[in-house]
Amino acid sequence: MSSVSLSPLVSIASLGRRFVNGTESLEVLRDVNLAVTAGSTVAITGESGCGKSTLLGLIGGLDRPTSGRVVVRGTDITALSESDLSGYRNREVGFVFQFHFLLKDFTALENVIIPAMLGRESSRALRERGRRLLAEVGLSQRMNAWPLELSGGERQRVAVARALINEPPLLLADEPTGNLDERNARTVEDLLFDLVKAHGRTMIIVTHDSGLASRTDDRLQLAGGVLQRG
Amino acid sequence: MNARFIFFLGRRMLRGRGGTARYLRGAVAGIALSLVPLIVVMEVSTGMIDGIMARLLEVGTYHLQVSLPPDIALPKLLGMASSVATVRDVVAVVPERQGTGMLIGARGAAGVSIRCVPPDIFRVDAGFRSLVAITAGSPDLSRDDGILLSSALAGTLGAVTGDTISALTTYGGDMSGPPRLTPLRVTGIYETGYQELDKNLAYASLAAAPHILSPRASRTLLGVKVRDPFANLLPVEKEIAAAAGGDARVASWDEIEYARLASFRTTKALLLFIMALVVIVASVNVSSSVLMIIFERRHDLGILKSVGAGPRSLSVAFLFAGFSTGFLGAVGGVAAGLLVAVNINGVIAGLEWAVNRVLGLASLLWSTVNPSAAAFGPFTVFNSAYYLKSIPIRIEPGEVIAAAVATLLLSAVASYLPAARAARTRPLDILRKV
């Protein structure tokens, strides 16, 4: 487990997730417990299909658990309404997925600022902030490019910038370099760690990449639906 | 819910670089095309019904009829007319005797309704004057032997102005008496534009009525025109009855033409119902388009939900796209529909011209194969024997706005239902499937 803290940023207790399909039932997570302190980085590793992405989805409020609690910054997100959960995803969490998941009808800049468009900040200020973030990820010359005009590495960098636009305290990355070649993977990896450090964020990263995992403060392994120290 | 986000997202759905926008553009075209016949039917039928009713009211039945004893003396009839003319809201009173007979001309004969009216009817009755157009001769009925024929009737009889024709009428009260043959001189030929009125109607002088029509085989009445025939006529009916005296029976135009009016209204309602079904189908098309967009953009939905877009915001964004689709379709459909409706006479004439050119060509080709074959056509959209010669157009803004608003609401509802359902899906369920 991560270093014990009296007030962890993320606190998970007895988390379980069972998928039911007709008469078949699959228990992916059972009795998962985790505490992540603010400002730390945690890697979760494990075999394919062991439930890493499911766990990340539950922490990020993309899914609801069958049992247990996920408390982030003192709020039990499993008890939130759909509307409040949307607000949580918007303000408290930034996601970077294995696939970039950019909206193809929006430019790089628009993709970055779209989470912040749900807030009240003026469009001018938003665009300015989006431009700064894109410059930070090295895409100052590609702001108005459409996703299809960007390379794989560039798309993933746009996705990183989008994850940070609302300055969320928690960054969740699911195999963020899994779809990239070695060179681009290292670039995105460096970028993630640099930005997390520069912006003082907490990051939980799911990965198969032992090199990437080794750069985190804490490493955990998910096996048999249970989280163990890696 | 954030209006900026909703507007931004909805606009991109309509104008998106991806192929999904084509579904909404297709739906816009579908709605517009379905609205065109609705608007055309609505406005043309309104114009047609109004046109026919105007002719029936102004030329046929009058606004009110005061039925009088058939043997009433002419001086008394004229006195009653003067008396009724003083009633409030009455603008014209026409004493008239009506009967049936047969007109015999050089080329043929026709059974007609003969209406004996005062020679100054064109001066006294502005509504009559506006709809009865003299196409040859003059409207002069000052001569006792003068008669006005409709152009259709003149054609049937082979009569032109100045010709003498004969009126054959029965003179016995039970139609069994000896026939009377009265020579009449055609002073003018007219048209009302409504063939049903024109084909069997002739006007003679009221002074000649006792010579042509037997009092026992005809009707005597006062035709009354009021300021507003569509207002409640009951008060004025009572005043007219009082002014006309005890024997008079007053009937309004909607009592006299009730069956015809009900038939028109029913026909229009049925036509509108059928056209409304077309609009509903087109609106369902919006729902299908939104469903297709949701299907093709399901991963966009997942992404948007993952970054914090709530179910309500997403539903409203799709609602905005559907509403915009309905709006654009309604604007296009209403504009195109009004354009066709306003030019309906030209459109029909053009259609008939084009079809008849094709039929003419086909006849020519067919005659080379079969020289004894009859020519095809002619093709007509409306048989003018039953309708107006030319369709008067009257745009009813209320009807047009109602059709457009109903289309908008249908489109909005049709797009909201699938969007609301999609927006409730959990983001991870969507993202896992990409």
C-alpha cells in the first residue's frame, strides 16, 4: 500500500465489482483496499483482464462498485448522484487512457478546453489556458490541427493536456503509453511525470510497463481481484 | 447544465467534420420536403374554400335570405327591400325571384336557374359586382327582355351578345300547366370563375319576372348582404325579420350552405390529417438521425461523460441538434411551401403544359404505329367544372406558424428520447467497447 497518511487523497475500502451477464457472473474485484496520499504517484500492475482498468474506472467515477467505498478528498463518490458524479469527474479527476479518445470534430485546442467549457470561465481565458497547456506538452504549433492530422504521440499529448485543464488534484492514467512506439512512449511518460510534479498532482497509473512503474512512488499488483504490494 | 457547452457541442453535431452531420442534414431535407405539401394543401385548400364560399355568398346565396310569399306584388317587394335596407349592418338588399326553366339557343338548350334581379344590382351589391365579371356586352338589365348568360351557358347555347334566345318555363303551379316561351335578348356574358355557379345560371330583369316565372313555380326572396357575414348573424336576422314583417322567414348563408360548408371543412381536415402524418414520419426521421449520430458518436459520448459532461447536458445538446434540425427543416419547408402555394396556379399550368407536351409527343409517335388511335390527353390537374377556374391564394399566418411550431416540437421530442437514453449510459460501458 502507499505510505500511510491520516488524510489520504484517495481512500478505498472493501471495494468489489462483479459483472453479471445473464446467468454468468464474474467477480473482477473483491475486497480492494487502498490509500493514496496527496502528491504521490502509484502504479498498479497486473495481468491483462485482472481488473486494473475497472479499478481505475471506479476511482474515476466512470463506473459504480458492487460493494465498498471510494472516498476522494473526503467525499464518498459511490454515494454521489449521477449529476454530482459528473461534477466529480469534471473537477476532481483527469483521465489519460491508452487510446487518446479525442473528439474528431474538435481541434487540438478545443479538445483540451472542452472539460473546462462545463465551467464558468470566459471562453477567452479558457483558450488562453488551453494554449499554455498545449505549449507545455510541446504542441504550440499544432493547436488548430484536427486529431486526424496529429501523430499518435501528439494525440496522446493533447489527451494529457486535456486531463490537466481543470487542474484536478488526481490524475488517472490507464496504460498511457500502451499504444505508442518506444520513442513516443518515453516522451509521453516524461511529460506525465514532469507535469504531475510541476503541477503538484497525485497520479494513479495502470501499466504493464515495468520501466514506467518503476518511476512511481508506490507499486501495487492486482491479482485475483485483490490488491497487493508489487 | 452549461449553455455554452450545449451550444458548442450541438453546433458541431450539425456542422461536424465527421460523417454524422449528414444524417441531420438528411433529416432537415426530409422535414422540409414533408412540410411543403402540408403548407401547400393548407393554403391552397384555404384559398379554394374561401374562394368558393365567397362566390356562393356573394353570387349564390347572399349572406342572408328573406323568404317571402311567391305571389307578393312587386311594389310591396320593393317596399320591404327598402325597409330591410335600414337595418343596422345591412349593406345591400336585392329583391329577387328565382325559378327554373330551359334556355334554347341557336346551337343547343340547357336547363337553368333563372334569377330575376333589379337592373341596379351591380351598383347596389358591391360583393356581386366584384365577383361577376362581364366578359362581353354589358350588365344592363334595364330592358324587360334582357338576359345575362354565363360564358359556359352562352357556349352551350351558341349565343353571343345581341342574340335572341328563348326561355321555356312552366306556368302552372304544379308544373303541369302549359309551357311558356319567352324571347329574351342576350345583353351580356359574365363569369364568376366558379364553374358550378356559371354553368346553369342566368340573370333576367326583375320587371320581367311575372312574364317569365309563374309565381307558383318560383321563389321570391330578399337577398341581404351585411357588413361581416362571418360574424354572429342572429341579432341582425331578428332585426331583418322584424323589418320584413310577419310572413318573412330569414335564413343565414351557413344554414343554407351548411352541408357544403361541412363537406369542405371535412375534406380540408382529412387532407391536413394525411399531410400531418407525413410530417410526423419526417420528425421520426429526426429521431432515427439522432439515433444514428448517437450510435456513430457513442465513443464521443463516453469521452464527454468521462470529462464530466452530465446526462442532462448531453441530452440537451442532442435536443439542441434535433431542435435545430427541426428549425432548419421548418424554415426551409415553410419557405418552399409558401413559394409553391403562392404560385400554385402557375405550377399547375406548368405541370399541365409539361404533361400535355409529353402526351402530345406520345400521341404523335403512337399515331405512326396506329393511325386510327385517338390522341392521348388532354391532362388537367383539376377539372374546373367542379373547382374554381383559378385558385385564389390566402395565406393564413396562424396556420403556417402552427405547422412550423408543431414540427419543431415533434423534432425536439423525437430527438430527446434517444438522447436521454444514451446520456444515461455509464461512460465505462461505452469506452470499453471502443
